[in-house]
Amino acid sequence: MTDTVRVWDGFVRLFHWSLVALIAGTWLTADGPKLWHERMGYAIAGLIAARLVWGFVGPRHARFGDFVRGPRAVLTYLKALRGGQEPRYLGHNPAGGAMIVALLLAVSGTALTGWLQTTDAFWGSEVMEEVHEFLATLILILAGLHVAGVVVESLRHRENLVLSMLTGTKRPLAAKDRP
């Protein structure tokens, strides 16, 4: 068996799979029962808040500074991927980091617009409901792209990234892997 290194801490893994389950639950309860839909929405908001804190104080690969890159780095990475020359990263690659930011924003916006519909100012607001539904649909689109990216990277680097998000470990970077 090859050596592995710890990459994803327990909180990041729990956050990831809890968010997957809760988003699935909110989709299943979108047309009722409303109480469960709202409770899961609040749980999602709490998870996002905790993840934002963890993004600044958590271990190396959980920190935003480890994986959030600017547009130029993301485009450079995608160009290298297209040419079959992308480097392997121990944590998230620049495209993966951009996807995390996009998902956090879409999920946060969905939770916020859901909550706003419970306030006096936006109770019964069709516009707020449409924005909420648009963002919820955007989550599905982004999640599909995220899964596609995980599959591509898993195949390209011969590494099961889903298993890595379950165990928290990956094989170490080789000299040829370093970006």
C-alpha cells in the first residue's frame, strides 16, 4: 500500500457530506413539508457560517488562502487541463477553489433568500421566491459541474477524490506533480 498524507480534516469532510445531504433534503421538501425545508435551510446556513470561520482558522488545506486563486490562475489551470498538462494539487486546484467559492455563494444566497421570505419585508414576495428558486437551480448546475470536475481529475491523476473526501487522505505529491 502506498503512503498517504492527511489533507481533509474531519470538519471539512463532515461539512461537505452534511451539506450534500441537507441540500438533497431541501430539494426533496421544496414543495413541502415546509417546516422540514426551513429547518434544513437553517442548518445549511449554520454550516456555511461555520465553514467560513474554518476557512480562516482551520488547518492548511481548509483555509481559503490555500485554494482561492484569482481568475488568471484559474484560466491558466483550465488551459493546462485542456492541454493535458495540468499539475496535480494536494489540496484543491485553482478550478476546484473557484467552484468552492461559487458553491458557497450560491448556497449562501439560497439560504439568505429563503430566510428573507420569512420576514415581514419579503413575506409572499414572488420576486424573492423566484430568486430563491433560481439560486437553488444554480446549486444543482454547479454541483453537476463539481462532480464532473471530480471525475475528470480522478481519472487524469488516477486518484479517487470521492474516497479522499471520505478518508481525508491522498497520496503525497511527487516531484513531477508540484505546480
